[in-house]
Amino acid sequence: MNNDHYINLSPSTSLAESCRDMGYSMETAVADIVDNSIAAAASNVSIRFSWNSDNPWLAIIDDGYGMSKDELIAAMRFGSTDPREMRSPNDLGRFGLGMKTASLSQCRHLIVLSKKAGTFSAFEWDLDRITGDNCHEWRLGIIDIDKLPKLKLLFSLYDKYLRAKKSGTIVLWQRFDKMESQDRAEAREIVFNALMADTRKHLELSFHRFLSHEPGKSHVVMSMNEDKLEGFNPFNPNCPATQELDEQRFLLEGQEIVVQPYILPHRDKVPYEEYEKYAMEEGYLSNQGLYIYRNRRLIIKGTWFRLIKKDITNQLIRIRVDIPNTLDHLWKIDVKKANAAPPESARKELRQLMGKIEIKGKRVYAHRGRRLSSSLTSVWNRRVVGGRTLYEINREHPLLKQLLKSAPSEQEPQLKDTIRLIESSFPTDLFFSDLANDTEQVQRPDLEEEELKNMLNTVISFLASDGILSPEAIKTILSTEPFSLYKDLSQTLLERRGCLP
């Protein structure tokens, strides 16, 4: 084809509006900017935000190596990098779209100020300007550094976080317009604050390996409005009851994929609060499966990629899969870095690993009714007789023993008959029907503090000698249901009674 015969079709400025609908949420948008901070070798990332009387703003500030004027101009260009290019092994970007599309998906005014080698520059994208009736060009706004003090918010952020630094970057979002569907400012403020809370949880999960201290790996301190973020490791590896299975490795196009399976503890092996914490909001059933990490950053969680079905008996299995950024094209990492799909060669390797992992995970789940140690006094006992599994009320439970002991002799047979009636009327069919439909909706009734206090007083009166609890008696109480399920509250109540040192 003759190169003289072509038409130059530069994109319309309306493309800026179209790019806003690429599927970013607030939390994935903020995470995309944090990716850039980590790629810039930042040690500290500070996220600041304010409702600002119905004129909200959000800023992500880092102390990374920053950008020169020319580098910043290039970074502000849409599609600033070729996804096919080789990148640093620690680079968390790919398409050269993240900073712009992520930012403008949430707001209409983006300012980026960056400092490198003590010199800083700043530019802005203003959607109202570039998509206005009188503008048909992609005009990047230049912020005159001499006039920076007049931009009070930007200047205050620079003054606090970057003035004393040799390098760093501020990404500032203003003019949020995605909450305008709310009629009242008070309602929009509630939505904004909820978005910030969700963003915090998302960052603590997505970047937990950067927030914690992995040996030999970079560590990043992050905060939101000066409140430090704490990494949330979904595998609960520090719990003695968590099973960390053998690490597996395989090669894909000469690149190593590392697979680390975990089996989380059954609810009977950990305190109630800990079990609920690691269920996360969606519950164990939804969060089972593969957790794909690209350069230690979580991309997608809780999926089997249809390798096996999500099943109640697999709900304690979570498998960490580490992939390098050199395989983005095979794993179909999207621009938001929120989705991925393994190639067929990886699916084959992963499928081969599933068998042994499934068996061990099902084994942990299948023992859900067994008492785990003699130190735990349960209300219910699980007993297998003639191939049948029976659940019986534990007559040796301190509360029941006290009740039977203190009852008048003529009432003792009635009490025993009542206990027998309760255990023989266990709604087995209904229980397993509910469990099959949604295991996370089957819960114990919560106890109020006053109820727990009354139960505790009864047990203390039974175990105390001359009004004094021995260390063995205290240990018995804290290992007895329901006190073992509310251990922190039980310890507090014991302290109030002067039973603990």
C-alpha cells in the first residue's frame, strides 16, 4: 500500500468520556494508582481524602523516585507504554492507561505533581475543558509552579509530604461526579465514606504482602488519613491450625509459576472472632479457590476457573498462585488488574495439583463435629455408633452439671428427660438443607453480654473454692463453650470480678 494514501484519524476528545466506563470501582481505581507508587520504589504511600463540604477530594502521595517534566508528560499520555514491551520484573503496570483511566473513572479533574532530583512539575487533565463545546483537542493543562501556592490544597499536600523529599509524586482527584445520583448531600457523604472504608479493606487485602514483612522483599507503609493500613493475609498462616501444604512449581514458557496451597482451620479449632474474620464478607464458600498474585499483588481471589466446582466441602481450601508480569498476555490480565484467566497449559498443571489438595481439604471439613482436644468442653458431643453419627448434649458441661446438682431430687428425672427431648429433637433434615443452600447463613445465635455474664456467674459459683478461682478453674472456663467462643469478652468479665491477675 502506498504510504501517501491514508487518513489520519486521531481519536475524538469524547474518547476521554468513554474511557471512564471501563469497569473501575473506587477501590480498584485507588489500587491502580498505588501500583504506580510501588513500581516507583516508594517506601511510604499516604492516601488522603476529605468530604470537604460536598466538594470531595482524594490524593495518593508517595515518596518514590518521581518523574521529570518530560517523564510526567509521557505518563499523562493515554497509552503511554506498549503492553508488548519488556518491563522490570517488579513493574505492576502494563497498558500505560492505569493512572489516567483509573483516576478519571472517579473524578473529572486530575492533577499529578511529581518531584525528581529536587525539581518538580505538575500537569492536569480537566474533562470539562477537553470535552467542552469549544474544544476538540487533547489539551494537557500545565500548572505554573510559580502559582502553586495559590492552589491551596495541592500546595498544602506538597508542603507536608514532598517539600523535604528529593522525589515523590502526588495524584490528586477532584470533582467527583459518580455520587450525584444521591439527592441529598448527607446521603452522598455517607456513600463517600462507605467507599473509603471499602477501599481500605481492598488495599489491605490486595497489597498485604507489601504491608507485611516478607523476608527479602520490599516493604511499604501505607496509610489513609494518617491511619496505618494493616495487611490482611487471607490464608491465616500464623494460626497453628492452618495447614500449609507442600509448595508446587511448574514452568510456563520458561517462566516459573509457584503454587502454595493452604487449608484453613475448621470453626471448632479457632475462636469465633477469628473464624469470622477470615471468612471475609462473602463467606468461606465464596472465598475458596485460587488466589492469583502478580508480582506479590493480589489480582483475583476466590475462583476455581471452572477447574472444579465451588463446593461446601472445599470451602476451607485457598491456594496462592504467584505469576510474573512477563506472562500477562497469557493470563489475560486486564487494564484494571482485577481479572485474570489461566492459559490451557496452566489449567492442566493446576488441575493435576487439585486432587491431593481436595482430599485434604475435605478431610478437615468432614471432621467438623469432632471435639478437637480434651481441653475443649463443648455443649454438644459427637459420637459414631454402628456407622451412624449422633450429636448428644454433654452432661459433663459445667452449666448442666450445676443445674442437675442444684435441682431438687424430685425434679432431676424431669430435667434429664428435658435434655433428652432437646437432643432427640435436633432438626437434622432442616439443618442439612440450610447448610447445603448456604453454609455461611447457618449461624449460632449471638449471646448478649448480660447473658454471658449470668452464665459465667453460675459456672464460677460451681468451680470456685471459698469464692476463689484456681488457675485450673479459670483455664476450664475459658476452654468451655460458650465462653471459648467469646474468649475476649469472657476474659474481660473475669477481670472485672477480680478473677484474673
